[in-house]
Amino acid sequence: MSRLAGIYNALGKYDLALKTASEAEDVIKILPLDSDLIYAQGIIARERGFAHLRFNKVKEVYDYFSEAKKNFRKSTLWVYLFCLKVHEAESLSV
């Protein structure tokens, strides 16, 4: 579901991306936490940030990207940290 949120973002359907991200987060809350779920939480936060970037809500973008960074660091998926920095740089130009 977190990937589906990314697909909606890529299609420009940002409201659906946010809705799907919320649904994915609800599912994660009922599952036992492991490293894959921490990674998924990072993806969800990143996709929420990306959707808010398109709505020009810079504070929300910063908050979600910060949450994503925290989760990616916990899951030790460093490549996502680099991609997130690219999105952060884009948000600074808004």
C-alpha cells in the first residue's frame, strides 16, 4: 500500500496518495513492528511529504521528510536517505 501511494503521487493524484498512505499506516499499527515495517513507515512518510510538496504545504513537507529520515536511519536503508535529500532540496525551492 505504501508503494501504491507512490504510484498515485507519480500520477498526480495527491489526494488518493494521502488517503492510501493513511490506510497503509492503519494496517501497520496492528502488525508487530520489525525492520520491514520501519522501512514501510519511512516510505509512507516520504509519500505524504511528496504529496504535500505538490500542495505547497512546506511545513508539512519538512515534518514528513524528517519522520521519513528517522525511519530510514532505523532501517539502515541509506539509499532512501539520498533520495529524500533530493526531495528536500526541491521543497526549498517552493
